[in-house]
Amino acid sequence: MFRFGISHFTFSTPVLLKKPCTGQVWEMAQPWEVAWKDIFSLRTLTIPAGFQTDLMTCPLKPAGNETIASLLHDGLYVQQPEWCSRDYADEAFLALLLHCGVPSPLGKRYYYAVQALGFIWWERRRRVGTPLATPGEPGEPA
């Protein structure tokens, strides 16, 4: 299942999210950087302060360890770095879920959900032609 060999996650600071005012959209209170290794390189992604996320679009809302994996996944989907395919982003999500102690059966359930439905968000970001979300949508910096 792990084609990209994603492992060895490190984090710059704890994730600090502001509570949503309306709906399920959360906002980053401070920048957060995550680093990891894959078979190609050492990778990093910075999620800026003000970044908005719904954490998990599917009905299975994260309650703890799933939160940072969901944040990384949303960040990769929104920023779409040139080295990151949709499959890579989905695998990074699963690898971080397992790294954070989410039981494998539950992690795989989340992974299969993003594999089945993630194309909607991934393609939407590609069509927009910008790494930022459409105004008012999760992923847009404040």
C-alpha cells in the first residue's frame, strides 16, 4: 500500500486551531510545519496562520490523532506542490494517521474514503489554477 515510503514525521509546533464560528470550518491560529521522509527526499509543508479547514469532509469527524493528518491532507490538496500527486497526498494522510496511533482498520477506512471521493476537491483546486481555495471555502487563508 505504501508506494512512496512516507515515514518519520516531525512537527515544528503543536497544532493550534481556533474554534469555528459557523459550521465545521476551523482556522489555524499559528503557522504549522510538518516534515517527513519519503523514498525521494525530505519533504516539508507549512500550513499558514489563517488557513481554514473542515478537517474531514466525511461524516467521520476527527477527535484527536486524526486532526493533524487531516490538516496535512487538506494542506497538500490546497497547495498542491509540484512534487505531490493526489495519490501521494492520500498516502501521506494514511501514513500520518498510523504514525499518530490511529488503529490500522480505522486509518484504512479514512484512506479509502479520500481515495474514493478526494478527486472532487483535487480537480477543483487544479481548475482554479491557484493554490488557494475559492473565497469562503475551507483552505482559504484569512
